[in-house]
Amino acid sequence: MSRLRLKWKIFGFLLGFCVLLLCIMWLFQSLFFNDMYQSMREQELQDAIAVVEQEIDSPQLQTILLLLQAKNNITVLPADEEIPPILPERNRWDKFQMSEAITETRQFTLESGEPMVLTFHAPMAPVDGMGAALRTSGVMILLSIILAFVIAKWVSRPIEVINKSAKSLAKGDYSTRFAGKGFREIAELSDTLNTAAVELGRVEGLRRELLANVSHDLRTPLSLIFSYAEMMHDFPDEASPEQTQVIMDETRRLTTLVNDVLDLSKLESDMEQLNASQFSLTQKIARTTERMGELVKKDGFNITFIYDVDAYVNADKTKIDRAFYNLLINAVNYSGNCREVQVTQTAADGFVRISVTDGGEGISQEELPAIWDRYYKSGKTHKRAFTGTGLGLSIVKKVIEMHDGRYGVASEVGVGSTFWFEIALDKFESE
């Protein structure tokens, strides 16, 4: 079922509101206004009688009667056919054509003792005026329609503009920019969507870079595996341990690539749950550091571990080890010619911090905000002991966030980088 556009919904609401007001005015006139107005005119008539009674012998009586006629629309006439000299000719009863009036006759006694009988007439002409105003309701409804349409168009216009730009963004045009105006909420929505468009464009670029990186990283080991397997197939008697070792090493590299992608996918989809337990983080870091050091020793790397206390944490041992392993891999990959990697553990303020420092080329300040994003890979060229997918730091970020920890990096071009993370300390034992 098709839905009405926002403009026509607003138009309908405003038009209904205007019609409702007109109906309320009509009901007010029909049910309440006549009684209220009649009561008011009766009070005005009594006030006029009181004034005339007080000033009946005043030489200004004629002026007072004129003021009552002009100000209160109350006409005072003699009860008989004769008009006293004090009453103006234009005040004759036959000069007034009134469809309805409140009339009251009073007898007053002059100072001379002579009686004077006057009739007070309070016309109900304003009621007829109100009825005439209500008879113009057709014009008012027409004006209401025009006003409702103008307001509806004014309110819905910036939303329609944003909707049009959003459709372009949905089609993959990440260069789309939103320029909603008119309301603060619309302007804030435009800013949010502009930020989203920029981020989506950047993620799309990183995704394409990932595909290129993964394709490149997969092609090399697959080519080596196929070449050595083909050689062993063609010359089975000449197969050597070195050839099988190459196949195993390259298979391990492929496994690492696939595991990185799968791990991050599970972490971001919240499929992975924490399996927390208490363990010595110090001992776990020491074993992983020693194992990695032995693995890269043949390439000239030297990895050292310095710690102050034996720190225990309540965390997921496997995930924390995975995060630390990724920091080590990152340090080895970007250590450059220095070949020195230092791991440091410090405990303070209820947290234990693990820092991994390399002596590589460092990272520029422009690149620092993006290094924790998935698919990110520095554009620098290095001779690496391991091949990365650009997912390692994203895995670190997600794992530490799951543990409500903190992470960061300090880097200077030409000096090196120090990556670190902190998680809550459960207890420690002094060394």
C-alpha cells in the first residue's frame, strides 16, 4: 500500500486543525455567544438607566444621551409620540431599523415635579454582525487551505531534499553531500549524513584495498604451494624436507590470513562471547613473547620483555593472547632495519598496561586516526617477516573494547611506535 508523502500529511493535519477551529467558533456562536452577549447588553442598559436617572435634571443630559448612543449603541426615546426638546431629531425611533433589541421603559421625576417617561433601546446588532462573519466561513476555509499548503511545503521541502540525496548515497555515490536547511534538527541530520557518507566512502576504499591486499597475499603462497607440489609430483624421488617445509610455511600463512578475516567477522557480529577466567597475564605475555622471539630469531629480530610485577587479570585468555600476538606481529612487520622490539608491562591505578615498542619508521600524525580501522594498512614499504591483512589492529581494538579496556598508540616519524592496551587488574604479586 502506497503511503502519503510527508507534505500531504502535514497539509492534512493543518487543514483539519483549521476546520476544527471554525467548527468550534460556530458552536460557540450557536450555543454560548447569544446568551453571553444578551447578558452583557442587559447590564449595559441598566448602567445607562442609572446614568440618566442621576443626570435627569442636568443641562448636559442631551450630551449624555448622545454619548450613550455613540459609545454604547443605546438609544433613549420618549415613551409617547412627542419628542422632548432635549432629544435630537435624529434619535427618533423611526430612524432605526433593528431586527431585535432589549427595550425597557422608565419614569423619572424632574426637580419641578413633572414626570418624564423614557424608553431605552439596546439593539442586538452585533449578533447579526457575528452571524455575517460566520457566513464568510467559506473564504476562511479557502484561506486555511492555502496557508496549510504553504506551511506543509515549507516544512517538508528540506526533508525531500535530504531524501533525494539519501537515495543517491544508497546507490553507492559516496560523494553525495547533504545540505538540509530550515530547522536545527534538519541541519544536524545533514551533518550526520555527511559524516556517514564520508565514512562509508572511506570504508569502501579500505574494503577494496583489503581485497587487493588479500588477493596479493593469497596469490604468492598459493603459487609457491602449487609449484612445490607440482615439482614433488613430477619428481617424487627428489622431494626434500626443504620443499615440504616451504609448503607448510605457506599453508600457515594462508591459515593466518583466513583466521584474521574470520576472527574480526565474528567479533564485529557479536558472535564471540567472553570466556573470562583468572590467569597471570605476565606469564602469558612472557610465553608468547618467547615463542615469537624464537620464531623470528633467524631473521635477526630481538624481542625483550620487561615487567614490574606478576599481574593477574580476569579476562578471556585466548582473546587477550590473540590481541597481544597481533601487536607483536605488527611490531615485527614495521620494525624496519632496527630489528628490536620491546614489550613492557606496568601496573597502576587498578589497570595493567602492555606496551609494544618498535624502532621502525613511525607513523605520521595524519595516519594515526585510521590505524585502528579494519582493512587499514600503511602505505609504507617494508621488508616484512610476516604478511599482514590490515586486520590485526582492528582485532586488538575489538578485543580490548569487549574487556572494557583502553588502547592507544604513541608514534613519531623516524623514531618508532609504541602500541599499548590496558585492562582491569585483578591482583598482582610483587617480584
